Amino acid sequence: MKQLLQLYDKYKSVIAYLFFGGLTTLVNLVVFFVTSSLWHWNYQIGTAVAWFVSVLFAYLTNRVWVFHSHFTTFGALGREIVTFFSVRAATLIMDEGIMWIGVSLLSQNEMLTKLVDQVVVVLANYFFSKWFVFRKTKATSSVNN
């Protein structure tokens, strides 16, 4: 049992990211389904709307439960939000590109393409968040520990 707890402690941010990443992916897929299949919007517009809603959800959950970010000023919080959305903009480009290749070039089903697309995007988002948004600096590490 002690080893299991040690493994959990070692990988708890990855476990939390996978859990909330799964929920974020679900948010993205549901919003995409609604905009594309129910409202019959163009898949590229649906992808952008789903991206925005899911990135907002991801920011809130990642900040609190995955990376445990704690800033005491509005300026620091603002920089974190801008950085998070800016870094995620790179995955919006990936998202739109994969959807365009799958749907427009390869004539694949929109939802199937979206599922494949989300696997790539989730992996990219984790590393971008870890490396650029919620990275521990010496100043924030000493405050958080």
C-alpha cells in the first residue's frame, strides 16, 4: 500500500491532468457535436467554438487541481491567463489543421476526425501547459512549498 501511495504522489499531477483532460475533451466533443450536428454550423466554426469553451474549462481546472497555481496579484493572474490561451492557440491551429485534413481533404466523418484530433491536442496541451504556462520558477516554487 505504501508503494501505491508513493506512486500516486509521484504521478498525481499526471493523473489529475488525465482526468480533467478527459473532461475537457468531453466538453470539446459535446460543444462540437452541438454546433456541427445539431445546429449545422460549418465544422471549422464549430471547432473554434468548442476550442474556446473547452480551453476556458481547462484553464480553470488545470489552474486549481492539476498544476496548483497560486498567484497573489491580478497582474500575475492576467499573465497566466494570457499565456494559457496563447499557448493553447497553437493547439487551435493544430485542431483546425487536423480537422481540415480529415474532413475536407480525406472526406472522413467529422466526429471520427474530431476524436482522433483530440488525442493529439490533449497530448500537446499537457506538454505546452507544463513547459510554458504552469512551470515552476524559483520564485513561485519557494512560495508554493
